[in-house]
Amino acid sequence: MHLSFRHAIYSAILSTEATVTFMFLPSWKGSMITCPFSNLLTTYPHLCYKIGTIPANQVTCATPQSWASQETLLPQAFWNLRIIAVWYTVARLHPNSHNPT
């Protein structure tokens, strides 16, 4: 997750296109300070925005359409999911200018 988040930030820095990457990252019990990717949030506040949180009791996994052998029940999520957007500046300033609809 940390490497994917870092890749999204570096891609936004180097991109000349209006891009945004949405990350759904686990929020372990406690504050964001304890999360491994929190230092990237504080280092790049001009690129990273905390959009919201999905509570753990609202997170569900779809049941696979087929099983290789015996059906395995999927556990309920134990942590919330943080929604974080990594924006290239042009995309943040003009989000609808490239929208085809």
C-alpha cells in the first residue's frame, strides 16, 4: 500500500495530464499518525486530500462467482477505509474541463 501510494504521488508530480488517483487505504485502530502512509500525506499536502472514511461495518466483500474447492466465508472488515485522492494540480484546478459528459 505504501509503495502504491508513493507511486501515485510521484506520478502526479511528473504528469503533465490532468489526473487523479483515488486510494482506498485501511485506517487501523487509532489516528492516521500510526498508519505507514501518513508521512506521505503530511509531506505532500498539496497533492493528497482525505476525501472521507468508509466505516468498517459498511465494508463488504463480494462473494466469488465460483470456488476452486470448498466455499470459504469471507470475514467482516476490522478497520475503516480512508478515501484519499492524489491530484495533479491541473486536475484539482479544472476537474470538469476534461469530462466528456
